[in-house]
Amino acid sequence: MENMIYDENGQVLTGSFFDYAMPRAGDFCNFDLDRHPVATNTNPLGVKGAGECGTVGSLAAVMNAINHALEPLGIRNIVMPATPERIWQAISAANSSKT
């Protein structure tokens, strides 16, 4: 839903939330959250750094799921961002090539 679009001069056309759809909770499927805390002995607090580890793998997982779901239609590679329009165009093109 988020997509940075530039004009031919490199000017950003989607620079704010007024220019593209802001994802909301209703745009996502239901999911369960879980955790598995494991302390570390390498520091007095027993904590580990997390950084952005939860976001790094999720993007690849979502893109792999989209590509896997579209594979039976003959669609081989949807690239990020996987906008609804981009997916719809790929499905339409795949259907057109079969007729």
C-alpha cells in the first residue's frame, strides 16, 4: 500500500500519507503472537539486542508467499512493493496470455 513514486525529474510524488494508503489493522489477516524468551549470560541484565530482526525476515517471507500464491497462474516474480495494482496487472496479463 505504501509506494514511493517519482516523476521524470526525480521529484517525490508520494511524500505524505495524503498521497498513498496508510495500512490499517483491518488490511491485515489475523495472526497469533508468541514469544520465547531465552536469557543470555554475556551481560549482567541477561538481555540480548534485537534491533530490527523482526522486520528483516518478514519482508522476504511476505514476498515469497505472494509469489508462491501466484505461481499456479504462471506468474514468476512480483517485486516490491507488491501493490494491489501490480498484482492485479500481473494476474490480468497472465490471464490474457492464456486466451
